[in-house]
Amino acid sequence: MKRESFNNRSIEMGLEKLQTGHYYSDVHSEVLYKELFTEDGIPVPYLSLFTKGPEQTEYIYNGIISDIYEFVGNEVVNNAVRESIMQLGTPILKENTILNDKFSRMYNEIIIQHETNIPSGGDVFPLIVVENSYDGTRARSISFGICIIANKEIVSSFSFRTKLGTFTQVHKQNANTNVSGIIGNYVNVISDNILNIIQTNFQNKLTEESFFACLDMIEDSVGKRKRQDISSMLSSLNKEGSFTTWDIFLALTQFSTTQKNINSKILLEDVAERVLILPVEIQETLDKINASKS
């Protein structure tokens, strides 16, 4: 079945039709899609994309997208997840939103107020990451992770995209109930088992060979300079060369939390996820939850 043109679907997708193009705005940015034509006025099945931040006066050209692209606004995706969390009766503690430099991609961390205290570490909260893009480079999705807060400051935040899975297309109608159930299951699994996860990794001491293999993995993924920065961060722990997988994981996630570049943050989180060990019983539970998403 052939999909209708972007022009015919734009209002249904939440865009406003202006003389200048198809328009949407929220607290994060403004977006404008303009239809393309040949010099002699024949329509082309692509649209040009323009975006700007709340404090900008001029739009930034962001390339072209296909006429069959399905738009959804950043706050539409965020609100769908917020409503799902509200259905659980669990309040949101805070949110942390990162946008790329062209305002065409969003990475929003929603921290749920359901903490577990870690001795000498802080409070661990379930974390939901909402992603969306206006240029078609990233599917709208949610993934799950953890956030560590100490002295009211975020020490570390992290999303498990592979081990805890990712739920896509959260903007679709009638999806909220399904999303709410999945979020509730993940919150329970993380809250009930976070101490077991930390203890497992804290007790797993790395050999010299495996420690340098981790550093090589970091360099291969994010470059030599970030490897050196993370190595220096580990050295500041004064452990005399004896490290655990939890040390590596914590250093990676603390470093990724400071990143304002979405791609760098995600690459660091991918390495951290590969380092972390999930106990078998937790992984089996998560596999069952992931199976229920399909």
C-alpha cells in the first residue's frame, strides 16, 4: 500500500501548514519542512529541512528527507513516555535533554523517583532515555538504564540499549498502555536487582590483560584522547592498578555524563554496556520482558 505524501499527512503528524512550509515548535526547537520542485515546477519526492533553537533568529539548513518520512515532535514522544510513567503512579525526579548542534536530534534522560541507596556511592534511580530525530537518522525510541545521584548532583547516567533492550515507535496511537507496562517491568527489575548488579561487578577484579583490553576497546570506539582521559580518571582512584569491572563501568559512565555531543555519549555508553556483567537470573528476567515487546 502506497503511503500518502508528506503534504497530505503533515497536519495529522502534528505540523502546521504555513506559506513557508510545514512547521512545528516546542520548548526544544523549531522545525520547518519545505517541499521541493524542479525549476519548471514539477514536485520532487523530497523535502528540505530547516531547524533552529529557541534563542536563534535564523534557521539552519539540515539537508533533505524523503516524502514518505513520518514526523513526530520531540515533546510528543516525551509526553507519551511521561504519561506512561504517570500511569505507574511514580513521579519523575528530573529530566536532562541534549540536542545536537543543528537541533535535529534529541536525547532526553527521564529520571524516575524510585531510588535505591548504594553504600558510599549515592542513590541509584531507574532512567529512561527518549530519542527522536527530525532528519530521519534516528528512530524515535526509548531505552532503559540507571542514574546515580550524590549530593543532589548527577554523578553518572547510562542507558542499556542492548542488554535491556529498546522500544521503538512510542508515538503510535494506543501504544501508551503497552509502554507503561514495559516501563513498570523495567523499573521493578532495576530497583529489585541493582545492588546485585553492582556487587557482581564490584567483585569481578580485572587482570592486567583484561584491564588493557578494556582501554583498547575505549580507544577503538571513541579515540586515543578519551582513552587517556578515562585512564587518568581511573588512576585517580588510587587502587594501585587493581580494578574491577564496576570501576571501569563507573569511569565510563561518569565521563559520558559530561559529554554534550550525543554521538560521543552513545559510543561511551556502548563500551560501558559491553564491560558490565549482568547476573544470569537478571538477564533471564529481562529476556522475558523483551520478548513481551514483540
